[in-house]
Amino acid sequence: MKVIGVTSKTSNSGKTTVVEKLVEELKKRGYTIATVKHIPKDNFTVDRAGSDTWRHARAGAGLVVGLSDSEAAFILKEGKGLKKTFEIIEKLGSYDFVIVEGFKKGNYPKIIVAKSIEDIAEMRDDNTIAVSGIVASRKPELDLPVVDVLKNPEKLADILDTPEFKVKTILSRLPGINCTKCGSKSCAEMAEKIFRNEADFKDCVVLRAGKEVEVFVGGNEVPLGNFVQDFVKNVVLGMVDTLKKTEVKPGDEIVIKVRLKDD
């Protein structure tokens, strides 16, 4: 399952159009696709107040399923980060691609939908594979593919079969902390080696060690090296140890959530 992000600096930039055209083109080529849409609104619900499913959720159901002969709607009454969402998607079916609209900081290959060159400069990072949107009609000279999705949607789909995209997909699975313990100068160099079959994911020291500590900010995982994992673990265990009526046993999972209020 390959993940592609479609992001922009502002709303109403054409992200949904890019997603729509990309889905259509990939579908023509026989691929199966799932999509994720980020909705940055407080207390958002896809349900309708007063409906039967809404009443189920209000009564306390953690999962509500609306089922008809033509469609099944799963409503989880708890926000999930991207990692958990991808895990759920994998359990629901076998999809070749997951296209994510929004989530600017996600660690996976991305298409920037821009209105101006300035937007591209601000949004671009190592995960960027292409540029589309209003700016594409101006044909800017960039060292990235620039695709007018309304005229040439097939070119955007073609990019997903290039070595560059495959390398960036590999890179998204690496920790991204550039620890160099694998012998490569960076995770990007390691991704190139894996693509050329000169290395394997098991050669990554951080991945091989496993994860004892995971940190998510706004639903996005923050890469942590072994030293930082040990530091955070020891701090949290020390804090929990001082709390009354709390006992940590082997195999327990400690979850801490910090919600920042708007100013």
C-alpha cells in the first residue's frame, strides 16, 4: 500500500480536483485506491444531528456502522492519527494506493498544489514529488515535474511509476533521523541503496531495535532515535512511579495525551 499526499498552503487551492483526477487515472489503470480527507474543524462529524446513527453515537457507541445494500459507512467516535488510520485501511481491504488530502507534515511522497511560486518554496520538502494547481498553467521552470492536472492527469499518474517516487516511498518507511549508524550518510542515501538492492530495511539500526516509545504531534509520528526513546521512557517511568495508586507491570502500555488550547 503506497501513500501519496496532496497538500497546499491554503484552502480552496484545488487539492480535491487533483485527488479526483488522480483517482480517476489510477482507476483506469486497474489500481485500487483509498482516500483520506483531513477536515480541520473542531467537533466535526460526518453524521447528521437527530439521525438514528447519531442517536447511537450519542448513547455511547464507540463505533457506529450505517449499512445499506449499496454502501457501508463506518463512524468511529474518536479521532485517529494517520498511522492508526492507515492500519485500519489495511484491515478493511487491499488497496494499491492511499491518497491523503491535507496533512502537510505527513512523512510520505507529496504533490504540492500551489497558487504561486512562493507557495511552492514554502511547502517543498524532501518528500515532494510534483507540483500542480493554478501555478501549473504558468509553466514555471522547476527541478520538479509540474503538471496541469486538468489537461494532463495521466502525467501525474505516470510519476507514481518512476524510480524517484519509489525511493521516496522507501524513505517514508525509514526513521528520518539521519543517525548514520547504518553506514549511510543519511536516510535518503539509505533509501537509494534499498531501491538498488544494495541494502535492506533490516540494515536500519533504529528499525531493527524496534520502538519502545512513540510520539505523535497532531496525528503525525515524530521520529525518535534509541537515545531519545530511552530518555523519554525513563522520564515517564520516573514520573509515573511518583503517582499514588499506580503500578506499572511488564507489558503495560503508558499513554499520555497533551491537548494544547487555542490562545
